[in-house]
Amino acid sequence: MGKKYLAIMASHRRNKFTEKYLDKYINELLEDGHEVEKINLVDYDIGFCKACGYCGKKYGECCIDDDMQVLYEKLRKYRNFIFASPVYFNTVSSRAKIFIDRCQMLYECKYNYKKPWAESCEKGEGIIISVAGACEYDNQFSGSEIILDAFFKNLDVEIKEHVKICKTDFE
Ligand SMILES: Cc1cc2nc3c(=O)[nH]c(=O)nc-3n(C[C@H](O)[C@H](O)[C@H](O)COP(=O)(O)O)c2cc1C
């Protein structure tokens, strides 16, 4: 049976390498009968987590009233995710990191309130697409994998695949 995926595009640049590789991956999933909703973080106004502690006092709430509120609802609905980010200093983009930090709310739901945020407790899968400009070198993708593993854990999602693309700066 086909799965439903939420695809998150975290490059600052539209239609550049990260988005192109993500779209290629999405098309393959669609051809295989899966469903995919794609969101481009560039289209959302998301402020920094300021560590105010509000989500530690109110289950499932973040006091910052911005577009992240819409994205929380999407995260709640899906069990399968694709996260595509460029590699910046061996980790995800700043845009991705701002989004991930705002998922501290999900961390509190799971580990503090012990009532995870996802609508269903069905096991989910996470796919990472990391796009790097330089030729391959040690630890080029390590930071991205560590951060996204922590992000996915909040949603009870296990990494199924990490697609690693390099050398885009030579294309
Ligand atoms: C601030 C910055 C940091 C970067 N750091 C790395 C890096 O650590 N390793 C690497 O291989 N490429 C690095 N790159 C290159 C990008 O990963 C590459 O250009 C990628 O294609 C960007 O994704 P985009 O095409 O979707 O914008 C960096 C680029 C920028 C702008």
C-alpha cells in the first residue's frame, strides 16, 4: 500500500540543487504509488526558538505566533518524512536548524509530558537528502545525520535512508 510523506525542503535557494534532488526523489515515490506533500521552508515565516520554556509548561504549545503553527499541524498528521537540506559547515542549513529548534515543543511532548505529538503511534520512516558542494570528504554529512536523527526521534521516526549528494559546486 502506498505511504503518505511530508517532504520538507530546507534550502534558501529555490529550484537549486537541494530542491532538484528532492523533486527527483518525490517523483520516484509518486511513480511507485505513494503520496507526497511538499513544503518549502522559504515560504514560511519561522522565528528562532528563544528557549522561553513555554512548551515545557503547556503541552503541545509554542507561544510564538508565526507560520510554525501551521507546520506543527502538518508534523502531527504525517508518519513518513523526507528532509532535504544543503550541507552548510558539515551540517544542515540555518533555515533547517531554525525549524528544527522550534521542534523543541515536540521534544517536550514526548519526553516531558510522555504524550507524543503525532496523531498516530504507527512507526514512521525518515529519509534524509543532503546536498553538498565540495568533493566527498570525511564527516561531510555527519552533522546533518546527527541533527536529523534527533529531530526524527521526537516524532518516533527512524532514519530509513540518507541520500548523500556532493560536488554540486562543480556542476
Ligand atoms: C554558508 C555555506 C556553507 C557551506 N558549507 C559546505 C560544507 O561544509 N561542505 C560542502 O561540501 N559544501 C558546503 N557548501 C556548499 C553547498 O552545500 C552547496 O552549494 C549546495 O548545493 C547548496 O544547496 P542549494 O544548491 O540547494 O543552495 C556551503 C555553502 C554555503 C553557502
